[in-house]
Amino acid sequence: MNHIFIYITNPSKTVAKKIAKMLLQKKLIACANIFPIDSMYWWQGKIVEEREFTLLGKTADKYFPAIKREIKAIHPYKIPCITKIAAEPNQKYQKWLSGQLEKP
């Protein structure tokens, strides 16, 4: 199973937790980390600086299409950042991760 990290920026910790819980309940991710970040980006011709919260989820690549669909359905941003990053976890963590993603 190919594992990935998913990286999603959110306007608040509340939104990040809501998305994380939804993805966990649907067994689309095995684990989530949420942390505050200072973001700077172009938006409508201006450089914007904002406090955001990153959701880093650990999952399998095969779930990424479903993850994108689920996030797009509830994310408050007009253009949400939903990115996947290749991951190579150690063998024991990889086994645990795969076990958490198994559907009952």
C-alpha cells in the first residue's frame, strides 16, 4: 500500500478538527495532526497574511480521490488547498497505518 500525507489549510482550528474527525470516522485517514501556521499568499491581486491551521493526515494513496471529494463538500474556502505528499513510513508504523485504514 502506498502511503501519503494529505496537507490541507483551514481558516480555524475548529474547521480543521471537523474535517479531521469526518475523515477519521470514514476511515479515510488513520491519523491527523493539526497545527497553527502563518500563511502569506496572493489573493485577488494582493498579498494576504493570515493565521491558518494545517491539517496533516496520514493515509493511503488510493483514498485520495475520496478525501478530495469529502473535503470539497464541506470546506469553507472557495479554493481549498488539498495536497498529497509521498510518504515512506518505517515498517512498523506502515503496518499500523494500513491496519487503521481497513474497513470493517
